[in-house]
Amino acid sequence: METSGLNKFVKYGLVVLLSIALILFTQEIKLLKNPDATPISSMTIWGLLTLWLFSVVGIIISELAKKQPIGFIKNFPVLGWVSITSLVCCLMSDTFVKAIGSVDFLSITTPILTFAGISVVDRLADLRKTSWKVAIVAVFVFIGIYVGSATLSQIGLMVSGH
């Protein structure tokens, strides 16, 4: 690999490491506020390192896949490769599942939602270029999803007898 390519992987690795640090920080703050929350142990650190490893391997696979001539593989998202890597590794060994299980789920969502918000803000200029009709469609889609989910939930409750 060329130096710039290696620098890109180092940058991605450090960003993911920052995410892992934020997850650990969030879990610690949650533990301070609620002593009954998931405690931080050596298994939590192993779980975070496992998540970091899965992310980095997924990023590397994604970069390698971009060099393939097959369009589906070439355009497959990084999140998909990270998910496939995680799935395969967790199916191969229960150790990964136990390690990741010691990381509090809500602590993981906080940095993820932060990065998602930052990525959306970065694309606001593109959003302004779209037609105002997209906003109307989005509102109806959100309402439809909400009403559909509520209806399915209600049907599920009625069928189960609750």
C-alpha cells in the first residue's frame, strides 16, 4: 500500500478508537448516575477492543472491495462489511459475544448518534438543493411508518391477549 493509503487507515483507526473511548466515557458516566447499570470490567475493555477490531477489519475489507470489478461488491457500504465481519466472528466464537455483551448498549448509541448528526449536518448544502416536495414526502413517510408500527403493535397485543 502507498503511504497515503496507510495514513487513511491510521486516520480511520484513530477515529474508531476515539469512538471506543467515547463509549467507555459514556458507560462510566451512566454508571456514576445509575450504580445498577452495566459495570465496567476488564471484559468491557475486551468488548470495546473487539468492536474496534471488527470496525477496522470492516474498513479494510471495504477498501479492498472497492478494487473489485463487480458493482455490488464495489459499492457495498462499510457498515455492511463491519456487520458481516462481526456476524462471522461472533458465530465462530462465543468469546466475542460475551465480550461485546459486557458493553452497555445505550453507551454505544450515544457516539453513533453524534457521528450520524455530524454527517447529516455536513450534507445540509446538498439537502437545500433538493425540492421542497421531498420534505412533504418525508413527513408522510414518517407518519405512515409511525401509524403502521402502532397498528402492527396493537394487532400483536390483541392477538397475544394483552
